[in-house]
Amino acid sequence: MKRLDRKNREAYAEAIMQLLRREDISAFRQTYLSLHPMDQASVFVSLDPSERAGFFDYISAEEIANMYQNLDKDMQLAILTEMDETYAGDIINAMNVDNATSLLSKLSETTRNHLLQKLNEAKKADVEELLAYPAETAGSIMTKSYLTIRPATTAQEVLEHLQEERPRVETIYYLYAVDESGRLAGVLSLRDLLTHDPSERVDHFMSTQPVTVRDRDDQEDVARLIQYYDLLAIPVLTEDEALVGIVTVDDAIDVLEEEETEDVGEFSATRGATGEKVTAFQAAKKRAPWIVLLMFLGLITAGMIEQFEETLEAIVLLAAFIPIIMDSGGNTGTQSLAVIVRGLSTGALDHIGVLKIIWREFKTGMMIGLSTALVILLLIIFVFDHAMIALVVAVSIFSTLSMATVIGTILPLIINKLKLDPAIASGPFITTMCDILGLLIYFSIATFLLDYL
């Protein structure tokens, strides 16, 4: 199986298209299908829709399904519109149940129902079962393709069963022992199976207290468990302890990447505006509300400067340092926000008290503020030869940075306590809040010491 790198990917795509244009179908199929599925996907998406049309004529749905599963969801949806309904149904039929469900859940009800009719009865039943679960739950991302055994089975019998069933299951690294009622009795790893006596019963060496999740658990919590316990898959149970599916590590990675993308979007106030297929109008529609809101908050800054107009008129040099105060506070607040949002997202802060987190960030802000204040103090004295203004700016920088870290820490913690996504405390919003705080501190100190400036 050939692998491509960035340097030869474009050349390889062009070579494949040359074979297709010459209608050398045998060489075209051999060249394309010899690639790793990820490289097949990379070549496929690099082509125009008109060029991709030939693939559907000469490569079967079953052959293209594995490549198709490696595309991101936006690209899957876009390419789905390029193929006829029967071919699309055949591809979905060949996909893993969890991937097929994830794709169909993104479609309109009408399109979804049409494609469901194209599936075989077994696949259709499994997909409809998963579609019935609420979005972003363990049930909605689990797969039904796994191997179950009886606890009283011997290792040799399990190996024979594994040989028979291997082609239909998604993963064989774990085998799940269930009782007559379908309740999970234990989990057996392939390593355990191969390292024990073939005549030994599996209930003698299987794990009877495996890590499990419920079918209604949040998908991100499930993904974090897989990450924390370093699992390849995790069993999904109902409230009655019945085994209904497993969530595999590849789906957990997809969930974590999805959540991280959402967090970055919230953090930068660009959620929903970063997709590959997002148009300029859609991006503007998503981002404009934040910009308008921040513009109104900016009016508070303008009003504050107006309130301290007399101070500025008395000492014009004070205006030169407004950008420094505002930028420093905004940058520091955003840093704290990023640290807290990341910590909450990964669970790294779960075992740390709120007051301890705030105190730690406040001390961090004071240390950053002190070092920055000393630098700006010496710089202003050296360049402008004005010790009192240097003192005002230095004290303002120190106070602003100390408080900015507190704002950047408290806001996402409060939002998290309200059971909302802490990433909605976006960077631009925190920056604007810190700008207002910094100006208030700066002008208050300058006004108080005006007689000495």
C-alpha cells in the first residue's frame, strides 16, 4: 500500500487524472486503490467535482466507502450531493454503523429517509436505533459492531468464534462477556485471550469491573474517559446494565477534535465561521453580531476617555500610553481565559478549588505585572525623562495586569458553574472588558496624582 507526502500528493493526483482522461481504467483503478485510504481521501478532495465524477463510474461504492469515511463531515456532505441516491445508499451500506449514523444525522429528514430505504435491513435497524438517541450522547456515536461471548466459554472456543465473526466486527481488541439477559458480565482483551490456556474458561481471567458509560452520557465525557484510561474502546450500557454498543477510540478522537474546534470558535467569537465550505456571507453572518456588540462596549471606552478629558488636556503625554495599558490588560486577560478554558475542557482543573485557581492566576498576574511595570518605568524615565508619569503608567500596568488575570479566570469559571460552555467567554469580549478596566485604573491614578505630574 503506497503512502503519499505533501510533495508528491499533487503530482500523484494529476497522474491519476491523466489515466482517467486516457480511459486507462485498469491502471487508474490499480494506481488509486493501491493508496492508503487516507491518501485516497486526500487525492479525492484535491480534485474538482467534475473530475471526481469519473471515480463514481469506475470505483464501486464498497471500494470508495473506506476512503469516504476518512473525510471530514462537511466534505462528506458536499460530496454526497455529487453522486446519485443509489450510489450514496451503497456507500452508506458499506460504512461502519457509527459513521453512517453520524453522516445521516446531519442530513435533512427527507434526504435521510430516502437514503435509509437504500440500506439493508440489518444496517437500517442499527442506524435507526442510534439515530433515536439524543445528539452528542454516547448512544449517538457508539457502534454495534463488536463481539460478544458467554462467560462460561473457554479461550479456545472464543478464538474459534473470533475467526468466524472477525469480518463483521469493527474491533477485536476487546471481547464482551454478557449473560443470558444481555447484561455485561466482563471484558476480555485479545492479549488476555492469547496468553491463557486454551481450555480455561474466560470468566476466570476476564475483567469483571471494566470502565463503562451509559448510553445517555455526554459524548465529550465519554471521550475523556477513553483518553484518561487509555482505552481502545469503552462499553455502553443502558440503565439496566445491558450492553448496547461500544465507543471506539477513533470516534473519541473525532469528538475531542470537534469539541476543540467549537471551543476555539467560541474563544475567538468565530464559531460556525471556520468550516471549509463556509461562504463569505455565512462567515460574516456568524461573526458580525460579536463585532457589533464589541463596538457598543467600545463606546464605554470612548465615554470613559471623555470623562477624563481634563486630565488628558492637563498632561497630553498621558494619551501616548493608552494603547500600552489597553493592549497589556487585554493580552493578559486572554491568556488567563485560554488557560482556564483549556483546563476545564481537559478536566485538569476538576480537582482544584475555585479559590485556589483564582489565587494562583492572581499571583501570576501580579508577577507578570511587576516585571512589566519595572520595564515600562525605566523605559519612560530614560526616553521621556518624566519620573511621575513613569510611576503612573507602571502602577497602572501592575494593577491592570493583576486584575485582568482575575477577570479572565472568574468569567469562564462562573459560566462553567452555570452549566454553559466556558468557551463562550470569548477572547474579544475579555479583551474589551480588560480595556475598560485598564483605562479606569490609569485615569483614576493619573487624576489623583495630577498635581504632581
